[in-house]
Amino acid sequence: MYSLLFALSLLADIKGVVVDPMGMPVPQAQVSCNGKAATTDDTGTFTVPGVESCELTAEKAGFAKQTVAAKEGQENKIALVLASSSEEVLVTATGAPVALEEAGVSASIVTATDLQVRNVNRVQDVLRDVPGLTIVQTGSGGGTTSVFMRGGDADSTVVLMDGIPMNDPGGTLNNLIGMSSSGLDHIEVVRGPESALYGAEAASGVIQMFTKHGDPEAKMPHGMLQYERGTFSTDHWTAGLNGGAFGRFDYSLTADQFRTSGQFLNNTFRNTTGTANIGYQIADNTSIRALFREFDSFTGTPGLTGYGAFNLDGRSNDRDTMAGLRFDDVRSSFYSHRATFSYHRLSNLSRDETRESYQVAALTRTEPGPVPSVYFVSLATPSTVPDPGTNLLVRTVNTSPFGASLRITDRMIGNYQGNITHKGGTFVGKYDYERQSGNISGRDVFRHNNGVSLYEQYSWIGRIFASGGARIEHSDVYGWRFAPRGSITFLLPTNTYLRASLGRSIKQPGLLEIFGLTATFVGNPNLKPATTNSFELGLTREWFNRRVRTEAAYFRNQYSDLIQFLSGAPGTWQNVARARSRGLEVSGTVKVTSTLSARAAYTKLNSRVLGSATASDIGLALVRRPENSGTFSIQYAPKRWTAIFGARFMGNSRDNTSTLGINRISAYNVGYMSVTWQANRYLAPYLAINNMFNEQYQQVSGYASWDRNATGGIRVTW
């Protein structure tokens, strides 16, 4: 009997046809089924003998590999789609995995390899090389760091960690300086309005960090220990452990501490971070995952170090806590869904209790104009004779003690997302509930936000990719808002992608702007969200057998109902400002050889204040958004070595008028390098140098950045 069944199975054949996105036959495609292979003929047909059923795979150069369930006696048709120019997949742009070129957005992905070979501790230093982003740090060490994306305000970029917002309610990002790169797997940066998916804080774009996962199939845990020492008494260690058990349980745990005394008086910075990502596969298609990350930091705030006026007792303590529980379930090949419950809390205690007084003398340079541009040249003494073209300014600078200030904000979030996969694309439906609260002016305040997003990504014949959708959001403070977005991408000949997009985003007021109540200012409960209307046109192409990749994007953003503080007795906030930004981003990568590659990016930004309660600001550039900026790096990786040499250029920019009347930041160039030697499978010593050319520069007027500094360390992995 068994011999008969075996003989009959040998007579079974699986037959079928392979076609392209237009339905035309694909000759010479490779087909595999249960270990047996076949090749399609000129009509695209094939036969796999001796098989009754299997998972049938077809592939050919220029097409993406496709797999279908096949049986004897049925029509087995495999429709291939064109392969993406990149193997990088983006999740943040549309809420579902999509090839980078097909997402219809300007986006960058910082991989785990990028994070490791750069040997940098803080996320902000990696983001400085992303086109369209301006990272501005107030001083050095643990100084407050802001992100300006494509000319937008510092509170209009939402920062997520595994989908959980890390901003203060209202969008302010006070915790970027404490975000260590330890425990991170990769980072996705989407430039452009994303409120259609992420609500009232993604007016300029999204930065999403993804933490590392363990391996449930790992028979032994994998670990990492890293220690480094460097300039300014820098001391940094990291420890990580990841693995799994029973084929269902996985974990990734990381602890990290960075300490430095800094270059200046009262410049100490200490940051301790812990990360945990733990998952359990309940069933083949169902899993649950717990996420936790917390950092605790102490920062000395020395003040105007660039002018020699030191605040000797200013200090700040921050604690940032993120926790989440995520449930993922795949119901069928057509439907999957996810539910997430998360919590984020930021606590900041600032102190400054002593008044200090300094006499500051500086040389400045003035360029004429409707509003004269005043640049800082160098420190001086009151008796210094200025050179022609410079002016000597002598001022008395007093620090202003404020005692102690405690600020606590938190978010409680629940959301549900369902993905429907259909022929040609994916439909995403998403609901978010959020309770935002905080201690504002000594009072506990809160507000509730509800939002529904509907988003579709669709592909026609593998050459036209459309994505778009909208979000309806309701706040019990500012009411209903609507945020749509749409894009279309065309795959042209020679691996060229042309895309265009339109979108509208909103930026909700902060809790202080609504609920603040002191003797000097009062919140405005009638504030509306600021609105951003955006247009983008982009072109991506790969050259010379994909060894060179270039991308260019033109964008234009129009900002209305911007919130501005108006002085008074007391002062308050109003929707009175308007602005616009437009610019060009150009970037490229070149793979010269298997061991040598280069990257470059340049951003041209033109921004203007169109409306303001301060009439003298109208027509000026937006503060701290340079007109020209760029980065360049070369990576050389022969055998066990990896060396990176790079430089960043930041053009001059407008700044707020400081104590000395300086209202412009001078252009500067900063070089860096990193060298790693993989001595063996387990051991890798490395060296990193920042500000390699010892540039004397300020990112914010009056706040000096560190001189040349270096760290050397060793990484042990197993």
C-alpha cells in the first residue's frame, strides 16, 4: 500500500506560470519547491515534478522574490513585483513596512552598524548627519539640545521610542541630551508633516528609535561589555545581555552610564540609562512584548561660558521614564492588529540660588542691513584696542537666581492599530487615546486627546506607489482638528524614483501655554494648534550598477497660527505669528570599493518670519536655522579595521539678541574620526576624536562648545 502511494506521488506534478506586474510572462525565472528546482520557459511556464503541494518560490534578477502556496491540479500563478532599489524597509512613514523609495517621503535610516562603528554615546550626535535636521546644543556636556527639522520649531518634531512619544505634552523635547544610543537597534527619521499618523506634535517630522530584541532560538545568552575613558575626565561604560529560551521567550537588557567633568567650571554631566525589551510568543501568530527605558541625569549649567561669565551653582536633575506593553496578533494573511498601552514621565528639578556678577569685554563685528548683524569675534579686556572693522563692548553680566523649580509632565497612552493587506497594498486604521498631565505653576492639570487615523499605501503594476490618509483628532482643550496627507511615487527607467507629496499637520499648545498661572504670566485656554501646510518634490536615483545613490528633495512649508509669548502685566501666549521655510536637500552615497565608501549631504534653507507681535522680526530668518549646512564622511573598512573620518559645516544663523547685543551665530566646521580594530571574535579596541580641528565655535550665542576631545575604549562581545 505504501509503495503504491509513493509511486503515485512520483507522478504528481506542480505546474504554473510566472508573470511580471503587467501580466506578461517572465522567462528564465528560477522556481523552487520542496527542494526541487525548475526554470520557466519563454512562455513563463514551469513544471516541478514529483510534488503534490509546497511553498513555491520564484525569483529573477530585477524582481523581488515571491512565495505562494501551490498544489497539484490547480492554477499556480506567481506575479512578480519589481525589486526595490534599496533593501531598507521603513515602518514610521506609513504605519506598515514599506521599501524606503516607495514610502513617498524623505527619510533616513540609521542602522545598528552605523551606531556601533561611529562609537558615539548620544543619539543627538548621530542625528547631526541627517539632512534637513539642525541640532543645536546650548553649551556642552548636558546642555539643552533642540531639533529643528526643515525650518520648523523645536517643538514640532515628535520623537518616539518603539512607538511611544518621548516629548513633553505640546512637543517640547527637553530630554534629547539624555538619550543614549545604548540598547538601540536602529533609528528612522521621516522629514515632513506626519500628523496624519502621529497627531498634534508631528508637524515637521518624526524621529523613531527602535530598541534591540533578543533571539528566542538562542541556546546561550549573548553579551557585551564596553568601557572608555577620555578628555575632560570622561568615563563611560555599557553592559548588555540578550537571548531567549524555549523558542518563545526573548530578552534584551542594557545598562549604560556616561560621566564627565566637562571643560568649564560647573560643567559636570552624568547620565545613567537602563533599557529592557522582553517578548513572549504566546502562539504562532500571537505575541506580547514589554518595554522599559529610564535615564537619570545630573547636569551642571555653567551659563555664558563663551563670554567667561560662569554660573557656579546652576544645576539640573532629570529623570525620564518610559514603559509600554504591546500585544501583536496576526489573524490571517490579510489582517493583523496591535494594541499598546504605554506611559511616559519626565521630571526636572532645576536650582540656581546664588547671584554672580561679571564684567565681560568682547570684540564684535557688525554687518549693515535693515537689522544690523552683530557677530561675536573673541573675548577681550576692557583696555583692548579693537582692530579696524571690530568693536569693543564692555558689559556687566549678572546671573539671575530663581531658587528651585520642579517640573513634572506625563502621558498615559492607549492605542489600537489594524492592518489589512490586500492586493497591491496595505490599509492601516489606528485609534489613539492619550491623557496628558503635569504639575504646572504648582497645580496638577491635565487634558485628553483622541485621534483616529486612516491610511492607505497602494502599488500599481510595480511602478506607481501611492500613499495617503487623514487623521481626525479631538482635544478637550482646543476641539476638533483634521490633518490629511498624500503622496505619489513613480518608478522611472534606470532605477529612478520621482515623488510628490502634500500634507497638513498641527502642533498643539504646551501645558504651560494653556495652564500657566504666575504673577508674571498666565496661560491662554483659547489657544489653537499651530498649522503647517507642506509640499515636497523628490528624486532618487541609483547609478553604476547601484554603487552610487543620490537623492534630492525640494520642500516648502507654510506655518500659521504660531504661538508667541506677548509681554504684559501679566504676559500671555497668542496665535499671532506666521512664517515659511523652503529649501533643498541633496544627499548621496558612493561605494568606491568593497572596503571604501563615502557619504555627503547638503541642505539649503530659506526661512522668513511673515507675521509677529514683534514688528522688527518680520522679514528676518527664523532663529537658529542656518541657510547652509552639510556633512561629509569617508568610511574605510579593510578586514578587521573600520575607520570613519567626517566633517560637518554649519552656516551662520540668526540668534536671539544676547547680553552683548550679538544676534548672529558665526559659521563653523567640526571634524571627527573613529577607528575600531576587531582584534578577534570577542575583542574590539577603538578610538574616537571629536572637534578634530579644535574649532572654537558656539551653537547658541554665548555658550561655548568643547575644544578637541578624544575617548578610547574597548568592547567585548560574546
